[in-house]
Amino acid sequence: MSDIYLRPTGFVDAPFGHDEQVLRLAGGLVWFSAVELIRVEDGRRVEQRLVPVERLATVLARLPDGPRGQAEAVLARIVAARTALTLAERTIRLDQPQVMAILNVTPDSFSDGGRHADDPAAAADTGVVMAAAGAAMIDVGGESTRPGATPVWEGDEIARITPVVERLARAGVAVAIDTRKAAVMEAALAAGAGIVNDVSALLWDRRSAAVVAAAGCPVVLMHHAGDPQTMQDRPHYDDVLIEVYDWLAARIDAAVAAGIDRARILIDPGIGFGKSVAHNLALLNGLSLFHGLGCAVLLGASRKRFIGALSNEAPVDRRLGGSVAVALSGVAQGAQLLRVHDVAETVQAIRLWRGMRDEALTPRG
């Protein structure tokens, strides 16, 4: 049997005057006028065509029963509003793009390694500043997962992150914990974190899914290929967009089977984690496909290597323009959460995007 995928496209500024010609994407501020219908058999695309929204029901009705039911379920997930995140006393709406700020307390992260090592008070102060600049939450990490990074003992990771999480939580800041270890998740959640961001999609530690399920907290499942030591050793995909989608679909099903509420699952295509420059660009171009999974989409591309590769090998500290460009590309395709280093600049860019969108949505006459 064929597998059917639907990628929203043909985006418009507002639905006015387009009755029955546009659909709202994930209950957010983006509308689409067409879908790219992709049919896959035995891992190969056998059909790929653009279908205007006004013809979509007719086209789907002509599919055989199995593919038709699959396509209708995907479409329902694409348009369904995403549930707001509840983190302690904070509610983070997902009907508009939000910023997750990166706060590393490691000596070796690729962008800011060592900046906050051994100084939890300064790290927390930086997180508070990021929140004041408009970040909806602060993502605290105590282990680098950059290409080539080596694992950190969970005791050291807990010692790094706990005092920072505690300080941020006391300051009323929403906190995420960036870890793949169950013990670190437990310590961070006890210290006041409200969401788990796991680059291994709950695969690295066999206890992690149970920890998240018991806590009832939201979780980010990120695609990866290999581990940090090997993931950039000539990564290969036959069709990276479809393969990453299917992998994430399987991880969502596994998380739900472990007792995690699907409404609390976010997904991340894992830009830079076992992908070449071409793979990253294909994922960015096709990002809207992932709304078919029915979960909020997190995009984490800030300052990553592919930006430098397309910018005359610009070093990490000179990738701001590319990072903001990629963030806005994600926003235009309905990404709900942007994980970034440069908070003020990204928030300003989103506010400009939001201003233009609000103007387009203002009724006339």
C-alpha cells in the first residue's frame, strides 16, 4: 500500500476573500492555499503533485480506501490547533511563534562553551536577561551534543544544571532541560524545569520515557542519526524529508505507548544532527510537512555549521544573519518554537513578522 504525505504550501497573508480556498495551519497565523501530495511506495516517491485547497476534498475522495483514510487523518492533524504548553505557572501559547533561548552551562558547547561554566549565578542572570528580551522559555543544557562531543557523567551534568534551573525557576522563568539522561531529567524537573528537550528522542536512556510520562510534562523529540561522535561521518538518506518524518512518527507512537500525552509532544527535525548541508536545506525547504504529525514543531538551526558553509565559512560568532533568516523561514512555514542563541535579534524579527501579519489580518471597511 502507498503512504500518503501532505505538505502545506501556497501560503497567503490572510484568509479574507479566499473562502474555501485556504486552510489555517495548526491553528496559528499562517494560511495555505495548496498542499503538495506525495505518494511513497517502497521508500520511493511515485507521485508528487500540487493540489489547490478547493480541490483537495475531491482529490482525496478518489484515493483508495486505505490511502484516503491516511490522507484525511494527516489533513486533520495539519489544521488542528496545538495545545498551549503549561510550565509551572506559565502558559506558552502555540498559536504564534515563540522563542526558546539556549543557555549552555558546559565547557565545550560549539557556540558558547565555557562562558557560563562554574558560575551558576551568572548563568541564571543571563537566562533572566534572555527572558526579559522576549524568550518564552530558557533551555538549560549541561552536556554538549555538538559533533565530536564526548558524553558527560550524569552526576557532573546534574551538578552543572541544578543550581541554574533552581535560580531561574525562583525568578519565575519558564525552564526547559536539554538532556538525554533520565536522572538529569528527574533532577531538573524537581528543581523547577517544566519541559524536557531530548536530542535522542527518549532513546538514549531506557528510563527517560517513564520519567517524562510520570511527570506529565511536555517533551521535545528530536531526530538524530548516530551519536555525537559519529553523526557527521558521511550521513546518508535516500529521501531525507520522508525518512525524518517517518522516524519522528515512530518516536511519537513510542512515546504515546509509554504513557506520554500526544498533546504534550513537540518534534524537532534535528538540523545538523547527522545531516549534510544538502540534507539540512531539504528539511528547511520542506519543514511544513512535519505539521502532518499533529505536534508542535521546534526548529533549532541557530548558528549551525551549514550557515557558515553557505557564508564563506563564517565562524560561529558571525552567523547571526543566517540564523535569523532560517528562523523567519521556519516561522513562515508555521514553526511554533525557535531554539536560538540570539534572543533579542530573533524576537525583533518575529515581532516585525507578526506586525505584518497583524496588519494583513485587520479587517477593511
